[in-house]
Amino acid sequence: MARTVWGSTVGKKTVMAVSGLIMLLYLVVHMIGNLKIYFGAAEFNHYAHWLRTLGEPFMHYEWTLWLVRVVLVAAVFAHAVSAYQLSRRDIKARPSKYVHARPRASYATRTMRWGGIILGLFIVWHILDLTTGTVHSGGFQPGHPYQNVVDTFSTWYGNVIYIVAMLALGLHIRHGFWSAAQTLGVGSRTRDRALKTAANVLALLLTAGFIAVPVGVMTGVVS
């Protein structure tokens, strides 16, 4: 049954929708946590430490965090694979150009593919920068996420990479949220306007919330 579902277009779209919503939930929580940086180094570092002790004593140190990471990696992988296979299937179904021009899609729709690639590359950079410290500038300090974040956004390229990725994320969410609702059967003629409004608001809030961190560092509010 699993193979049959995965082999169908509807099944792949469902996997893409569910995995996207899992990542969206994480992004909301992650953005709220990121904004704690405005409360100072002690508060932000304490929050980062709390994430590693979440679930204790039932869960061992960092076990809950690693469980979240595993779920996220699985969601990202499922989302990327299903998106790629659906794209290939669409190309095979229509190998030649349309005789008549297709209706012009929104900017977010037309950039979903490139936005996904940008976000995929950003995830790799983000992990290497603030999780492992491999490409971090200014000397990575394990256990001091506040200083690491300030170091990253004290460089022009750190700001450019992050802001471009967050703009791509906003466009991705704007289209993806509404598309997921249609795939999962939530959308309808009467709900479409509300769903599109929710997608726009959610995309705007997440984009602004994430970009607020580098802006805080650049303006000296966070230092």
C-alpha cells in the first residue's frame, strides 16, 4: 500500500504537503526562539541550553533535540524528493511547449523550484555556520549561541545569505501553505480567500521575524 501511495501523483503531493507542514510548525517555533536574542545574551544562551535538556529526566541530555533533528531531516528529504519527482513527472507529461500560452502564475509559484534549491543550500550553510561552526567567522564558541549569531551577522555576506534565503522562504510558504491545504482537502471555494490570506500573513510574519535578527545586529540593537 505504501508503495502504491508513493507511486501515485496524489501520494507524492500528500507527502509533500505533510512534510511541508511539519517544517512550517518547526519554523514558527524556531522564529519565536530566535527573537529571544532581543532579551540579551543570558536569556538567549539559557534558551539554547534548555533545548538540550528538554524532556529530562525521562529523556537523556540532547535526546529530544536529536529526535527533532531526525524528524526534520526526514521531512526535508521527503519534501525534496517528492518535489523533484513531481517536477520530472510534469516534464515527461508535457515534453513539448504549450501551443497557447499558459495563464501567468504568481511570482511565488514561478519561483518555487528555485526557492527550494536556495533554501536547501541555505540549510547546509546554516548548519555548518551555527551548529558545527565549520564555516563560522570570528571563532565559533560552543555553548555561546548569542555570540555566534552576532559574529555571523557582523559580516556582510552572512547578512546577504540569510536575508535572501528568508525572502525565498516567504515566497515558498506563501504558495506552499495554500497548495498544501488544497492537497489535503481543506480548501474549498468558500475557504480559498481565507486560506490565501492566512498564507500571506504567515509568510510575512515568518519572513519579518527571521530577518529581525540580522537587522538587530546590523543596527546595534543586538550586540
